[in-house]
Amino acid sequence: MNNKIKKLIIIVIALIIILAIGFLVYNKIKKSYDVEAVTIEKYFLLNSDNNIGVIDNKGNIIIKPQYFEVHIPNPSKPIFVCYYGYNEQTGEYKTKIVNDQGTELFTKYNKIETINLNDIATSMPYEKNVLKYEEDGKYGLIDLKGNIVTKPIYDSIDGLSNKEGELLISQNEKYGVINTKGAELIKPEYNYISGDAYYTSEKKYALSGYILGITTSDGYRYGYMNCKRKKLLNTEYNEIIRLGGIGSENTDKDVFLVAKKDGQYGLVKNKKIMIDFRYQSIDYSGVNNLFIVTRSKKTGVYNSEGKKIMATKYDEVQVHENYIYTKQNNEEAYYNLLGNRVDKSTIKEEEKKDENQSTYLEQTGKLIPKEKNGKWGFVDKNDNIVLDYKYEEATQLNEYGFAGIKQNGKWGSIDENGNIVVEPIYNLDNYYEINFIGKYYKVIYDYRTVYYSDDIN
């Protein structure tokens, strides 16, 4: 073999290695994603005479109220999914995408829709950077610029329960998961997939794992993958519940699962069985990393490392902040959190939280509501009167520069300069509705649907 051939072989091998590494890096980047945080809401739904449109955060009408439904996938961006042409007999409807100039967008795609965030309490209930479209009975994804994210290859696309940024897809009657970049996270080979609902204030649902289900001749059997898609439990359990808030957990690494197998419950930490599968129930006490177990109508206590604190022999067990109360054959007893019996007189009473603590609400904005002789008006930061004391109630300026004023039992609004936007004409009883953008007041239809309205009744 001459030197030229050897060099050629080396070059080919090097190229193969580079391409393989490049593919792995690309795949890793595509599988990672960030959930977009909306810091400024610019657009809001408008409901007028039961027709839906859009206003901006100054109260200007952007889309006239003429649709039976409008979705705003990302309230910081002027992309609106308008629903119209509803047929009551068939349930069919049409959609179109409109921007803030009224121009129809993405017309080459058929039936574009938003994707719901399922089982997530939020006032922005849709995926914020993708939409789904339909072609020949199949579904794909586009981004909010109209670029294709995935081709229409899925039988369905929906939001994955308890997960933002991840989508439940189906192919050939099996479910899998992709992210909003279109990367496959879980192959479509399950009959059921859900997020486990694990949530932290810092990382939200990012550490949430997956409960996976398959159908068997005996019904569903469930397994579990953690947030990195590492399988911790095979699909052989009757039930799986993820626990959170356990003081001993490392939130980035630890997964505590109460699972049911062959009719009996056990506790698993990551892949290690902490409490054997021999109990009718296992409940986290909520404090001190202790679990209350029940077997044959008798109750005991374990800690999160699987150590038995109290034998399973009591008729009743209550775990408190600094002691454990038990009842057995009508005899009451008290124990410390290590399971050692103590005298009741040595137990320090738990401090009660003051539910009536008040918080100081900082006054912001150009105008400040102020009361005098039972009437409300507005002053500036130098205490100069801008609106005279003549109102029954008044609210602070909100983040959009509007405040509510009440007169003769009805509400209206002013702007940040003290100009009357709308005279008090609205009957508003709900405190949350006394929030204005221009002449429109806020309505919370349910915990996910918020719109503004000018309907007097």
C-alpha cells in the first residue's frame, strides 16, 4: 500500500469521525431547548358583544372583534390565530393567521392552530414559539415566522401534560415526545405518556420526568423516565406518582416515586427501592422527610432513606413539625421524630403562622390614589391634587398606566395623566376585573382564559 492510499484512508476515517462528532453535537443541541419567558405582554384578547378581537397594552384595537375565537400564542409578538366559520352541525371551523397590520400570514399552510399547554396553570395557555398545521390528515410544526420545524408526518400533535416546550405526538396509534425544535425525545412506542407534574419555583417544569404507559391483557402498566430520559422504572407498575418537596432531595438529581405493583405500594428513590412493595398505601407526611405507611389497617412511619421509625402497628399516626402522635387500642402516645417515646408535656407547641400579616404596597407611577373625608382622588408624587376627592373608590395605576375609579356604584378608568378614559359605567363586583387597559376592563373567564371587555352588562 503506497503512501497516497494510506493518506486517503486516514483522511476518510478523520472525516467520518468529524461527521459523527458533528452529528452527536447537533443532535444534543437540538434536543436541548429553553422555554421562552414573556416579560412584557403587548397584546390581549378583546371580547365585545360576544365577538373576539385583540387590543394592545394601550387599549388600541389591533384586530376588530369579529371572530368566535382568537388565540395569542405569544403576547409579546403580533401573531394572532383567528377562528371563524364555525359549523354547529359538523363542529368544523377555519383558521387564519393575522399580524398587527391585519395582514394574513402563512397562507400556504392549511388549518394552522395553537398548541395547548395541558395541565399547567397559566394565563398564557399555548406554546409560545410554534404552531401546528395540517396537510392530508397529518400534522407538522412551523415557527412564528412561518418556517417549517417539522414536516407533516404525525397523526396528532398536542401539548404534553405538565411540560412546556415538549409535545405529545402520535404515529401508528403510538405516542412519543418531541420538543419545539422538532427533535425526537421519546420514540413513539407507548400507549400513554404524561409529565409527572414535578415543579420547582426556580426551574419550573424543567426537572419533570415522564410517566410512560403500555396496554397489556391486564390493563395499563406504567414505567418512568427522568428528565434526562433515563428509564428508572420499567413499564410493569399499576400506578406511579412523583413526590416533590421532600427536604432530603437534591432537586436536580433525586426522584422519589410512590409506585404500585401487584396491588402493593413501595417507595423508590431514583432506581433504589427505599420501602418494599408491601403496603396498601404510602403517604408523604409533608414534613421531616417522613412517610406514613399502612398495611392490614395498621400504620407506621419510615424516613426517606427507608429506615423504619415507627412499627406498622398503630391505629392512627399523625406526623407534626416536632413530634409524632400515635393511637393504639385507644391509648395515645407521643414520640420524637426519631421514634423515641416522649412525655406530652415536653412537646413544644408549634408556632402558628400569622395569616393576617399585611404587606406594604409600594406606590408607583405618576399618580397616587388618596382618600380624604371618605372620598378618593389622585395626587402626584408631590401631593398636588390631580383629580379631586369625589370617587367612592380608586385603584392604583397598573403596569399599563391605567387606574379604576368608582362613582355611584359603577367603575370607569383614567390614564396616567389623570384624563378620564371612560366614565364610570361598568358594574364590576369581582376585584380582579377592576383592572383596565384603556376603556376595557379585565375578565378572567377561567384560570387560563383572560380577556378585556367593554360590555356594560
